[in-house]
Amino acid sequence: MTTTTGEAKRQAPLKVDPATDELISQAAHFLGMTKKDFVAEAVRAYLEQRREEIRRGMVESMRLLDGSLTSSVAMLTGLSPERIEQLGGVGDWDE
């Protein structure tokens, strides 16, 4: 895994439970590849397989976020905008 914020790319450790690590190790061994390469390929395949589901989630998030502070608080808390107003509201970004 690498960072993409413009800083130098670095590897980040991936922590998995022992049973998953064993599955990764065995699969990588029998496919003749490194664990790192196996995980990278598996993640790409998984994301491709679920591309439409991910796209729908992104679209729904963008639909819910209208740029207001209330919509951001609603997304973070799970409260409806109406409930936030009942509780006193959140003002605006400039306040």
C-alpha cells in the first residue's frame, strides 16, 4: 500500500489475522508469487468485481453531501438534518 498525497511513496504494513495470513501464504506459494503480489492482485480483482457497488456508494455519498455543514454533520453522526435542527442546528461553515 502506498500513500498518494504527493509525498514520497512508502509501503505501509498490512495487518491481517493469522488464519487470513495463512491463506495468503498458501495461495501465493502455490501460484508462485510473493504474498505482496498476491494481495495486490486480489485487491484489484475484488475491487473490479464490486466496482458498481462502490460507484453506487460514492454517488449516494455525493448526493447526501450538498456542501453544507449540516449535511457533513449528518453523514458523520448518522442523524437526519431534521434531527440536527431539533437539537439546535450546527450553524454554517463561516460561523
